[in-house]
Amino acid sequence: MLANYIKIALRTILRQFEIFTIQFVHGDPSNALSEPFSVVITEETAQRYFGDENPIGKTLLYDYQHPFTITGVVRSFPPQSHFHFDFIASMESTKSLFPPVMFEHWGNIWLYTYVLLSPDTEAPALEQQFAGFMEQHMPEAARMINLQFHLQPVTDIHLRSHLDIELEANSNIIYIYIFTIIAIFILAIACFNFINLTTARSASRSKEIGIRKTIGANRPQLIRQFIGEAIVITFIALLLGILLIELMLPWFNNFTGKTLSLSSFTNGVALTGLLGVVLIVGFGAGIYPALFLSSYRPVEVLSGKSSSGNARNHALLRKGIVTFQFAISIALIASTIIIYNQLTFMRTKDLGFDKDRILIVKLNNSGARQQFEVLKESFLNHISVLKTAAASHVPPEQLSSWRIRHESEPSDRFELINVMSVDYDFIELMDIDIIEGRNLSRQFAVDEHEAILFNEAAVKHFGLDRVIGARFDLFQGLKEGTVVGVVNNFHYESLHSEIMPVFLHIWPQWYSQILLKIRPENIQQTVLDIQEIWQAHITDWPFEYRFLDEDFDRVYRSEERFGQLVLYFSILAIFIACLGLFGLASYSTQQRTKEIGVRKVLGASVSTIVMLLSKEFTKWVLVANLIALPVAYYVMNRWLQNYAYRIEIGFDVFLFTAAVAFIIALVTISYQSIKAALANPVESLRYE
């Protein structure tokens, strides 16, 4: 049977299954991979190939020629794992699958090595011994490619590792920190709203407090009561929040590509954490109103008096809170704009080649790789195919590296340089510019074995006076190379990475995909036709394809999700801040009702009244801008450092953000201002 989409996880010892917690459904973990060409598969893989049969002892044929005997069936790794597999093969088997040089030289670092440390072993102490180990076993390899070893906890890989050629795509712990901070800020905005509105509406409860104190209630009792009310409100909010999570989880999982569920909150640690948050938020939001309300003196509140000094202090506090709320909202608005500007920059930047309408057909088996010329010719005969080419890698894939040495350098002076194996038609199909020399050409017989192309970064790296004709030793004598041309610096990786030196050469053994430049009309039908051509030549292997522009879209998809989530959080923060501003404007307008009535009697116009009421709040929005914009600049400038190619943050971003903040504030308070300005002064002054 033909094994399709095989991912082989390699292990170097026989007791592999003591390193990871792998649950066996069938087979014995102690000897499952003790023999060459034995393989352990997952339950899903077993179901795919054998249905409900027990697959132990059955055979899978890898790449047409290598039979693997199934010796075990295991449960798949959970989604949270940093890598997943369908097949685990024994190490001995790989010696028949790869060139012998990959096992004979210490510098061939192509395995992922996991070490289970004993409880009394300290990782830093073990790392200090690596230098001596390398000096004893691999001095030449380490010297040639500047090789270094270090330990990394498995739990750090997904969020904290930024190494090349990881087993699977990683995320970034920075995103977790950013969203945590944003969530805390939004929660703080809501808490401040509670404080603001509670203290602003304190007059409605002043008589209640005065009566309660008169009949014997003391201040600690009132404080406990008000804090208890805040905690109860927070707990009700938690229940509503859980309901919202249940409703929104399907959308969120679809948006982020995750598989989160409410079951994550059912364990003791999570429940304790949620209850802790309720207590902290309830206490934090309720403590100031509790202290403030419980401080009323019965004689003053029951006689209608209040301390004007305290009133001024509390009014200043409320305005400070509104300023802080808007500062957070303004910082989020500015950050959202900068993120979207960077995403637009990445999508529109000239990559140094043309990525549009390039269909990539994967050469996913040895038969297809051997027939790549026939496949290319057959594809090219289709009316919708303009050009074809073959390559080992296609942007934005991670490139392989070769040890390369200029002929003038000492025999042990090798450097590690990125390499792409391409055919004669690759440069023309990708529309990459030749800026010096010539392209690879069938007219020169030597090109098939010796010709190489440098990019501009490689020319700069080697600092050669005359690059055309320069000769290099490739992969320690495996091949000799002569530079025949120099291409422009093209982005073979994402814009996160700086363009590094790379050379291109002809090496058919490494071709893994065929590129097709197709016409823009009837793309879907063209793909179906290409599939038929594939199936006519490769009868027992599936047709796999993708589009080059979609590959680049996938590279930046996490940034797009990040930008969208920041946008949603910004809208939420602005909405909550506006609720607080609206409530404060309502209270302030109510407190100044008589003043507004007098001003109207004395001849003040509606526009004058509106300006008077609006001016008080807009000046605090100005202060919020002065606080938020420098912070947003600092944070976003640090975030942009993740990209080798990035935008410059212009003053126009902050000018636009300030204008948006002022408009939002004016719209929020305009209703109350206009309502107060249009009110009949007789209503407010009738009892004066």
C-alpha cells in the first residue's frame, strides 16, 4: 500500500517512547522500533489506510520502493503540541532513504534531538559541557559553520523559539503579552466606569447612608456592604461573560484556527483563577466608592449640605479617570493604524519577483521527480500555461544551506550559504532581474554541472573585485561552481527576515516542485486540466498544488489576525470609554442645569451652551492624546523591530488618531450638551 503525506519523526535511541508521553493502542513500546523499516502510526493514519482492521504486521510502501512494517498504533498528539506526526520510523531505516554523507559528517545537522534530563541535572551546567563535546567529536564541522549547541525547554518552543526550520510554525509570546495587557486595560476601563458612575451618582444614595448611620450602622459595615455589592455585580458579569464566550467561541475558533472550548475553564486551577479575578476586580472597583460613600456625615447629607472641597477633589478624580480611559483607547487606535499600515506595506512591497498567477505542483514522489522534464513539457503544451520551471524551493520557504568556499581561501575555510536548486527556466518565469553576467542557459553545456548565480547580498558578502568567473568549492568538493551571473536581491523569505546571501544552481536531484505561469482566464478550469495531465503520467500518486501568492498570504495571516483582534479590542475599549464619558457628561449636565437656565435667560445661544459644555471634556481628551500617543509610538516602534523591512511611523498617524478621538468624544457628549442647551429655562428655574 502507498503511504501518502508521510511525516516521519526520527529518534536516535530504542527507548524513544519514554521521552514523550505516547499512548499505545496496539503494539509494544519497548521494541516497536527495534528493527529497521519498522514504523509506528497514529490511529487516524490506521483508519485512513486500513479502516477498522488491526494494522499490526501490515506493510506500507514509502516512495514506491521502501516497505515499512507496522509495529505499533498510537494516539495522536493533542493540538497544543509543538509538532504532530502520522508515522514514526526507526532511525536505521533512514540510512537507506538519504545519502550516506548525511550520516558520516558531524556538520549535517538535520535531526531534532530531545534530551530527558534527570531531576537533579541543571540545564546551564550541562550546556557548559557542549563546547568540550564539540571540540572532541566535531572540531572541523563546528569551526567551518560556526556551530553551537544549546538546550531549550520543550514548553518554550511554540511561543518563545525563533529558530530556523522548526518542525511546525510557531507563534510569538509577544502576542500573548500584548493581548493580556489590552485585556487588563479594558477591564480597568470598565472598573473606572464603575467608580466614576458610582461616585457621580452618589447623591442618590446619600440620604440612605445618612439614615443608616443615624440608626446605628458604622463605617466598616457600609464599606463591606458596598464592596459586597461590587463583587456581586462582578460575579454576575462573569456569568454573562461565560455565556458570551459560549456564543462566540465557534466564530473565534474559526477566525484564529484554534480549537478552544469552555472545558478549559472547568479544571480547579482555572476556576480558582476566575474566582480570584472576580474578587480582585470587585474589590478594586468597589473600594473607592465604598470609602467615598461611607464617609458621608449624617448631619450634612440629611440637611442637604456637602463638602465643596471634597466635591472638587472627586470631580477631578472623575475627569482623571476619563482621561486615562481615553488615553488607552487612543493608544489602541494609533496601534491599529500602524499595524494595518505595516500589513499594507508587506502586501504591496516589491519582492524582487512576480508572484502572481504562479501555480506550484509538488513533485511528491520519486517517480514524479524523475519525470519532471516530461511533466514540464506536457504542462507547457496546455494553452493556458505560459511558462514552466522546476526548483527545490519556492519563496517564502525556508532555504537549505551549503558549505561553500572561494578557491582563494584555505581548504578548511568554508561558509554556510543559502542555496536554491533551479532549472534553466526559473529566473525567467519568476521575472527576476539579471543585473550582471548572464542567466543559466542550455546553450552552455558546462552550466548543468558548474554554473551558479549569486544574489547581490552574496556578492557583497564575499567582497570580490570580479564576481563573474569566480570559482567556488561547494559542499566540500561535492561540486565545483563558477559564477556566471548576479540576480537582484529578491525576498525568498518573509519581510521578517533580511535578505541573506544565496546562490542558485542546477541540481535536478533536489527539485521538489514545478512552477507554472498561467493565464488569468479560467484559472479553476486550468487547474483541473493540469490535474488530468498529472494523472496521465503519475497514475498512483495524488496531485498536490498551491498558488505562490497564497503562500505569502499564509505567512502574514497571523499578523492579519493580530491586527484584526487589536481592532476589535480597540472598538470595545472605545465603546466602554464612551459609556463612561456619556454617563459623566449626563451627570455634569444635570449638575449645571440651573447655570444653563440662567445663561439662556441672559441671552446665551444654543451653540454657546453646547461649546461651553463640550469644552470641559475635550480638554481632557487633549490631555489623553498627549499621554497616549508617545506611549503608542514607543510600543509600536518596538513591535516593528520584528520586521527587517518596515514602515516609518509618521506624524500623520498621530494627527489622524487625535482627530478621531476628538470626534468620538464630541459625538459622545453632544447628545447631552444639545439636550441641555435646548431645554426650556423655565423648567430649571421655576422653583428658584
